[in-house]
Amino acid sequence: MVCWKCHEGVQGPVCVGCGAIQPPRPDADYFDVLGLERRYHLDGRALEKAFRAVSRKVHPDRFTKRAAVERRMSLQWTATVNTARRVLKDPVTRAHYLATGTARPPERGGPQPDPDFLEEMFELQSEARRAPEAVRDRVNTLRADLDQALEARFTAWEAGEGDLDGVDLLLAHLRYLATAERLVDQS
């Protein structure tokens, strides 16, 4: 990337040659934005440290006396850095981002769980509405099983022993189960 102001090579959000903030890429990878390795298992402290470091470089207070274009880029960077932190901080959102390249599942469409799973969720949600305590253990067991499957998939992927095919289906199962969890938790 080349600095828009001094035309020198640039590696980060701010040119080391002239100090001009650079425009954030619209398709920026959130791991790259924060300078983190692309992986599911992130250290929360490392994430926060990376977030603070980039935030300090691009914070609007540093560009108050600069041209309007740099102030605008600073705001864009701040929004991008905040979004990157939010997406990467939550394990489920991070998993979805790694598997699909998007932070959120589509409103419609996406992977369809098999009919047996959907029937089980319907029955579980019905029972949870009637007698939440009666299904609490079943909901917790299903959640633990899905979390373990997700963990195993990412552990293998990070070790170079698998891919992320099917992660979006596991996440869809977690979304269905979340409804039953909410019903149980409301009791």
C-alpha cells in the first residue's frame, strides 16, 4: 500500500514517513486490522492489548488539527477497529467470521439443520415453555456437546488437520438451542 499523501510504502493505518492516516480498506480482515493471527483460540488480553494499540494510533483526538479528510479517515478507522474488537471478542461471532468471512449469519437462508434436529428443538422449546426446570439438564448437555464439537473443529483446523466445513451448521444448531436456553433461564 502507498501513502496517499507522501507516496511512500505504508504497512499500517498511519504512514511512518509523514504521519498521515491512511484510509481503511473496506474489505479489511478484522484479524489484520488488529494485527492478530487468524485463529479461533485468542487470548483475551492479547486482543485487548492489540485493540488499544491500534485505537491509540487512529483515535480522532490525534487528528483534530488535520484536514477534514484525515479526520474522516480517523473516524472510519475507529469504527473498523471497534467492530473488529466486537467480532473477535465473542467466540461464537469469531467462529462464524472465520468460517464464513462475515460477522453475522444471514437473516434468511444459510445452513439448514436436518429435520430430526429441528423436531428435537421444537419439542425442547415446547417443554421449556411448560416446565423449564425439567429440561435444564438436557439443554445444558446439548450446549456442552455443541461447544465441544465446535472446539474440536477449530482445534483441528488450527493444527492444520481439518477445514471449517460444517462450522456454520454447528453455529446454526447453537442459535436454535439458544431459544431453549432463554426459555429455561427465564424460569
